[in-house]
Amino acid sequence: MESIYGYIRVSSTDQNEDRQTDAMNKEGIPPKNIFLDKQSGKDFNRPQYKKLIKRLKPGDLVFVLSIDRLGRNYKDIQEQWRILTKQIGVDICVIDMPLLDTRNGKDLMGTFIADLVLQILSFVAQSERENIKKRQAEGIAAAKARGVVFGRPAIDLPKNFGDIVRSWERKEISFDEALKLTSLSESTFYRRLREYRATNGKVKK
């Protein structure tokens, strides 16, 4: 017996998948058959998508809300569409784009139209992703030009860092005590120690 499934993807853990979930519920898809990935659409190396693929059998039906929820890489979308529809033999329905419903138009013209729409939409999905990355890079560059500093702020070393280091090297205090006195993590302590030694015993601020 054929089954229906839904695939949902959001790009990060803090994004809301309610709109996609509501669309799947309206299609009557059982909750146990809805697969959700909170991951970028740059490729198909996603845990829940892989589980879905293993579950599918010929004649099953897969719903996605829009083509960019399936993926954002032009070639990968085309390849996965081929695997799903030709290799596994399932139907796909893109809810936001009725022309991309392989249950309809299985004649030559219908197939041609669906393939053409798929190519256009998958190209648009990749172009949008590339534009987002470009805008992000431009935004970061502009922020840096304004003096915005990214990353965690550097931890100021105590003025007596050199004395603490010497006490530790002389085994007058333990390593844990040195970390406590400097308020540094182990990795940061060793990094700042290397900087300290590289400046001939001068603490690098």
C-alpha cells in the first residue's frame, strides 16, 4: 500500500517550521511520516532526509512546501528529483507550485512542463542562496570598515601574569591554581603563554 510523506527543512535551529508543518497537516500526512531537518539546504547530507529516502517505496507520495525546502543547489535538486521519481519511483508534490506535482500530466507534455518548471525553480533557489551569501559578505565587510569587531572579545591578562607564570614554572603553584589566578581556560592560557614567551617575557595585550 502506498504511503504519503512530508519533508520539512529549516536552515537553523532557531527558525520556525510551523508554516511547513501546517501545510503538511492540511494534506493529511500522519505526524510519524513527517521528516524535519534543521540544517542548511546547500547539500542533501541531512539525517532526516536520509531516513525518508530509506523509507520510500515505489508509488509513495512526498510533499514539500516549496522547492527551496528540498534544497538550494541547482544540480543537487535535479539529481535528487531524478532519484526520487525515476530511481525510487515515488511521486512528488510541491505544494506552493501545483505544476510540480508528478501525479498530474504524466504524458509527454506534462512531463516536459514539470521538468522545465523544476529547472527554473531550482536555478532560482540556488541564485537566491548565492545572493544571500553575497549580501552577508558585503555586510560583514561594511561592518569591519566601520570598526565593528567580530568574535569574542579578547580576555585581558592580569598585570601579574608574568609572576603567575614564573610561580607555575617553579612548581610553586599548580596548573589549576594558575588558571584560577588568570581566569583563563587551559587552551587560552597556553596560547597567551606562547605570546608571552614570543615577546621575550612581555605580556601581549
